[in-house]
Amino acid sequence: MLLTKHDNKTFENQTVYISGQAFINCKFIACTLVLRETIYHLDQCSFERCNWHVDWVLLWGSPESIREIKSLVGMIENAQQQAIAAGQLPGAPGTTEAPSTTTTTSGS
């Protein structure tokens, strides 16, 4: 499957379908990111105040299915931990904003 490539773009206040796309050095601000069961690529992207809509079937007995969803959840957790450490996540002392966080993830 060929992916539609996006380089160095900023997406703001949009619904963005991640599936079937490749995003390199992109910035997502206050977006809803939709991910379905197909190949995608995220490389050096940042996420600020984004919500994720994930539609994924986890097949019983398939370690690959579990590995893929863990990778995605790990990427989101890392972004949030970096925001907390930087004092930029809501709930962190003295702040109300989430950070720009660089992450690299791809799925299949």
C-alpha cells in the first residue's frame, strides 16, 4: 500500500485520518486523530491537546496485534509524561496547556 506523504505541515483544529498516511515532522494542534486498522507512519511529529479515536481489532492469539496497539499507547504515554515533566499538561502545577512532543511511531 502506498502512503500519502505529508512533510513539515501543521494541522490545527482538524479531524485528521492517520491511516494510509505518512507524516514526517508534522505538528498537530487540538486535532482529533483517527486511526483505523491499516498501515500508517508517524516520524518526528508533535502533538498538542489532541484526542485520539482508535478503531482496532485485537485478534485473540495474535502477538502482533497486541504489539501494535502497545506501541501506539506507549507513544501517547511518552508524550504525556514529557508534558508532565515540562509542567505543560493540565493538572501539572501552574499550567493549563499540553506540550509539543516529538515521537516516532509506525504501524502496520
